[in-house]
Amino acid sequence: MKKMNLTELIERVREINNIPIETIPDIELYMDQLLNFLNQRLNPDGRKTDSQIFTKTMINNYTKDRILIPPKNKRYSKQHILLLILIYNLKGILSISDIKRLFEPILRDIDTPDDDLIPLESIYSTYLDLTETALNEFSENFGKYLSFIDNKTKHLEGEANVNVAKLFLSVLVLIAQANLSKKMAELILESYFPPVSAIEDVKGIDCPLALDAADGKSLEKTV
């Protein structure tokens, strides 16, 4: 992989994370077609890994666990693809059981999309918008961390030593941010999302945030 500056790295992350909804096929796919699409689009560099991003067993298990919509006549729709991409992004931070816990009061009965509190396409589009906003803010704010890193490495001698120290501290900064975000997400889930199947109505969730979580219509409008 060629060396890239910060701007190029951010653009690379944007390219990897951004699968526009209009580029997702609105046709039904068989399992092999589904796997080819997901594994290619979520690994655009074709990087060799120990395992595929998605496998047949993995998708079947998601269906059995009622995280994923059951296929119709062994074929998977655009809704399946959207949900699988969301699961892929979420499982980097949350466990599968927590992902199910997060989605249950929103998607409700996984077999019937008509009762979703927020339509799946709206969830996906909003996630892309949030990711874009986060990337833009990261690009603007990371300069503050670079100043901090410069101060911490100014006593070192030799350009090579300074560079490797700066890269090391940059990774620590990113890990610290990721850990804080992960812990915050887990605390919200633990505090305000009941265990799976323990909630009958979204009004049973108390929301301390600036969202009208008790009103499905208000929530849908914000999305």
C-alpha cells in the first residue's frame, strides 16, 4: 500500500465506507450473488484476509437469530443488503446480541417491514450522512491532535525517529477516540435498551437525549 498523507487517508476511508444507496442493486439476488456483491464492495482493495467479510454460514446464522430478514424463495432483496452493510459496520463496535438489541425496537417484527419505526432505507441513508459528517469533523479537528503530538515528540532526534513516534501517537489518539465512542454506545444500550424481546412498545424506553423517542412520528421526521 502506498504512503498517503492525511487528506488522502480520509478520502480512502470515505471511499471504503460509502456505498451510496443508489448503487445497491434493487433486484433479488441468490446467496452467491449476494456474497460476491458484499465481499467486493466492502473490500474494494481486494486485500487478502484470513476470512471473507461475509460467508453463507454467517448470513444463515443472522437469519436464524432473527437479526436478518428471512430470504424469499432463497433470494435476497435490497433490504437484505442494506441491513447486512449496517450489521457489518456495527459489529466493529458492538456484539451481535447488542446489534439485535439495538434494532429490535426500531425494526420490530423482522418478518414485516411495514411495522418498522424507521424505514430501513432511511436508517441506511442517515448512517451515511452521519459518517460523512464525522469524517468532515475529523478532518477539521485532527489538526489539534497533531499539535499535541508535535509537542510530545519535539525532544526526539532524527527525522526517522520523529516520524515513527508521530505515527505511533496518531494511532493511539484514534484508538482512544474509538474506545470512548464504543463505551458510550455500550452504556446507552445497557441503560436504555431492554434485553431482546423484553420490550413490547418503544414507549417503554426512556430517552435522556434531545430526541422525542416516545413518539414514533417525531422520530421518523428527524430521520
